[in-house]
Amino acid sequence: MRGATTTHELLRSRIAFVTVATLLLDAVASVLIFAFERHASGTRITNFGDAIFWTSTQLLTVSSQLPNPISTPARVLDVFLQAYAISVVAVLAGSFGAFFHRRGLERDPPAIASGPGT
């Protein structure tokens, strides 16, 4: 976390962006899920706390003990949340892979050939 290279700054900025975007999405999706599900017949998402819990667990890709939503708009949002969560995991994995690759190049730069036959 204390690294001062451009590579460290890029990784920190990517992680910060993903964190802020996910927190904002969690808040907005919680409001939407609550609005979609609160009057649905047979739903288990009956209050805003349930909506926050359910949305947060979907974004953490761990799911929850609450069943999936019942209303069509909430189901569409559920699919979007799952796709977002999987994409975030892939982006973070790629960011860390790029970080380690660049740090390796910074520590041990490749030899540059000076011409033919070298």
C-alpha cells in the first residue's frame, strides 16, 4: 500500500474505483430491489434491511439464505448484479496480474537487442 511507483498508483486507483462503484451500485440496487419486491406476493424481501442484505450478498458472490426475487424487474436486476459481481472479480484478477507483471518488468527489465545478430 505504500508503494510509490506508477504501477502501485494504477493498482490503487483501480481498486478504489471498483470499491466506490460497487458501494454505489449496492445502495441503488438495494433501493430498487426493495421497491420491486416489497409488495410482491410470497417474497422474503419485506423491509429495507432485507434488501440491503440480499443485494450485498449478491454483489459479494456468496448469495444468501433469502430466496431469489419474485418480480420480473427484480429478477432482471438480479441477473445484472450477478454479471457485475463476476466481472468485478475478473477485473480485479486482471489488475493484480498486470500489477505483478509490470513490477516484474520494473525490477528486472528485459535485455534490449541492439541490432541483428546480437
